[in-house]
Amino acid sequence: MATNKTIKVSTNWAGNFLVEAKVREHTVLVDQPEASGGQNKGPTPLEYLFVSLGSCVVTIGLIVAKQKRLNITGLSAEVEGDINYDVLLGKEKEPRAGFYAVRVRVKVEGDLTKEEKEAFIKEVESRCPIADNLLNTTPIEVTVE
């Protein structure tokens, strides 16, 4: 039986390029660097996407390691990607607004062979909801009030 859950956040413009996001009892600031007209009070939406992916990989990795009783002593992820800023700035319409390449480097520390680490990461990839949403099309319904 599936255990479905709805995740909800709210975002509100807080002046200039600053966005205040409410997530449960947390407030998260989203901003642009000063060089882009922001106040640099928080990461950009693009950076938060990578924070989300990297932290999902680490979190799911910890769940998998615990479930499989793997001796993991350290786990980290570094995420980077390439994007055409001219599309998001409205200067071009092609090829796309999103990243055209995303790279994730995962460092697994512990008493595992290279093959065990690769199998571990393969399972983590298959269970990470953020990776799934980036790899597969998910309908987005936008309504206007």
C-alpha cells in the first residue's frame, strides 16, 4: 500500500529579488548575488535546486546504509551544472531554460569495496525523489489568482 504525502511550501516576495519561503516552521531566504541586483541574503533558486539534490542523495544514502547495515563513516555530495543564462534572462528562447548538464560527485567513506559503493549509490539514485523529479517528467499545474 502506497504512503502518499503532500509536501507544501509557500513563497512570498520580500522586496528587490528577496523571496521568503515558509517550510513547516522554518523560514528560508532566497536571493540573488549583489552582482545580479540582489542583496545576497540567501542562495538563488538554482543553487537551492542543487542543495536539494545533494542533500537528498546524502539523506537517502543514510537511510539505505541504515537499512542495509552498511558501515558508512562519511557521506557527501557535490553538485554542479551548466545552464544558459541568456534563456532565463529572456535574451534567447532556445535551447531551454533549465540545466543542460548536471553532475553529482558522491564521496562514500567506510568499509566498502568500490563495487559495493557503486551498488550503494545506484540504489540511492533510484530512491532519491529529487533525482527522480529531475530525471523524469512530472506534470506541474500552475493556477493564477
